[in-house]
Amino acid sequence: MLTGAFDYPLPEELIAQHPTPERTGSRLLVLDRETHRLAHHSFPDLGHFLHPGDLLVLNDSRVIPARLRAKKTDTGGAIELLLLEENSPMDWWVLLRPGKRVRPGTRLAILAPDGSATDLAAVVLEKNEEGRCRLRFSGTDRFHDAVERWGEIPLPPYMHRDNAESRLDDRERYQTVFARQKGSVAAPTAGLHFTQDFLQSLAGRGIDHCCVTLHVGYGTFAPVKTENIDEHTMHEERYELSESTCDTVNRARAEGRRIIAVGTTSVRVLETVGRANDGRLVPGRGRTRIFIHPPQTVSMVDALLTNFHLPRSTLLMLVSAFAAPGRHPQGRDLILNAYAAAIEQRYRFFSYGDAMLITGRPTVPTPALSI
């Protein structure tokens, strides 16, 4: 299957640079994957498409302020660090920019966001074939506290900030209200639309929720560069499933209730574990490189709430597979037609953009809710 089949034109002005004033203030495009009908709504209308007994599965990973400023101690050259994965509390794999000429042994002084000096320092231990560097930090015995103090939220490359005030706002808004487990370098953006009040309102009407953890990696923004998608090497992400979440999801599935994944990250966890255990969830933690694309079938999820994804991205391919399980090119066509309608209606795209619900008939017909 060719990667170019998942391309689409997007006017640059539709890439959301900032969140809506209120979390629930986004628009909601609803695609019925059985009738192929599209409907335009606002996010609070989500309740019209949920039913008592539905189970929302959220990703509770928390974005860390993983972007650090630094300078080379020998030349004073400016360097930007992006923390990727922790090997131990002071030992991390990172991306360096510019990083081409950085060699093992290079020493870095970590700076505050305003460019002033800090006590934190690092030395480059090694560099792998992907261009990532392994760093050992020093200067503190509370590294995570230092990162919280000196780090900045690592916004996607398509978002631009020109002042410190905007970056401070992102510390709150580029984070879900239910984020608990630190580890992501990008937000699970479908969850950004929820408030605690909205979740409680849904719960009061018989719509429960539970959480999985998938730490979103920087690879989520990487387009598929191979001509054929089957040749793409999928990025790896860490996940964790609690016993209580497994019990909740397994019980809901056994009772014929719908599982509503909030975000592609939740789908990735559920499908990774479900496929390995004959459709049942078992608690544990691990790493996943699952690549869901047409004509695969997503079997653990009945409806999907998601944002609008980048052209040629693995996430666009995942939602295309979900839209028409086992059928290609129908799923891709359904999604790209929906995206074309969203562009015509001036929806906002990507991380801070509007939401999309892909749904169908409920497992057990029940009266719709109005929130």
C-alpha cells in the first residue's frame, strides 16, 4: 500500500496554534462508519452519541517539560535538548539540535529558559545510528525536580511560540486534566477537550471511564517516509495497564457494552495487549511498536474519539483502519472525505485542534444522552 494514498492538502492557517479559551470549546465532527454520514457539532454534544454503559478509555500519561536549553562548555555554542527516554534518573536518551557535530565526551551546561546559568550539566556518553545521544546529567540529586523547574513543554514542530507567556500557558493546556503518569514528550491530544466537570457529568449518566498509560514519543510526529507503508519502521512507546483497568474493560466487553477509545494512544494499548491475549486484557507494562493500518481490523474498540492527524502519518492510517475494518480503500476514503469536509468548514487541525468521533450503532440500543 502506497504512503502517498494517505496524503491530503491542508491550508496552513487551519493548523491550530493555540487552544480554545475553554477546553470543551472545540468543534466535533461525527462520522458514522456504518452509514458514512457526517454531522457537525460542538464538543459538549458528545453526550448525544454516548449511551449508559459506554466505557471511555483515557490515556493518563503526563507530558514532562522535556525541552532543555544548553550550551557547549568549550565553544559556547547553543544546543537544544529533547529528553526522550530515561535509562536511570541521571541517564537519558535525548535528541540534540543541532546535533550533527556533537561527539561522545562533549560537555553541556544546562540553561534556564531565559538563558541564565543553572547547576545542571551533562556529558554525551554515546550516539546511536538514529542520531540520538545518550547523556549523563550531574549537578542535582533531584533530576525530575530540576527538569520541572528548567524545562519547557515540548510543543510539536508545527506550533510556534514567540514569547514566554504563551509557553507558560502551554504548561497547563498541553496537558489533560487526568494526566498522572509522567513520561510523554507529546500530549495524548484527544483528551485535551475534557474537563473534570464534563467527565463527572457523563459519569452521572452512566458513562464510566478508566485509564491506560501510553507514554507518547516524539516519533508520533514523524511522517511515513517509505514509498510503501509496509516498509515503515514503527517507533516504540512504553505502556502500562493496571489490574483495575483490565477488570473494567474485560467486564464491559463481556456484558456487550461499548468501549470508546479517547485517542489513538488508547487504541494502541488496547490492541497491543488484546491481540496478544485472545481479546482479553491482562495487567502489566511493556513496549509497543504496533502499526495499525488498512486493511487491518481494530477489535478492542467500538468507537474512537480523536483529533485530526497529519498527512502521511501512522495515526491517519490507524483511524483509516478503524473507519472500515478489514476494507481498503474504503476506510481511507471515508477519512479523507471527512477531512475534506472539515477543511471546507474551517475546522482546526492537529494537537490544539478540533475533535472527531468515529462511531456506529451501539452494541445494545439505548436512549441517547444529552449533556
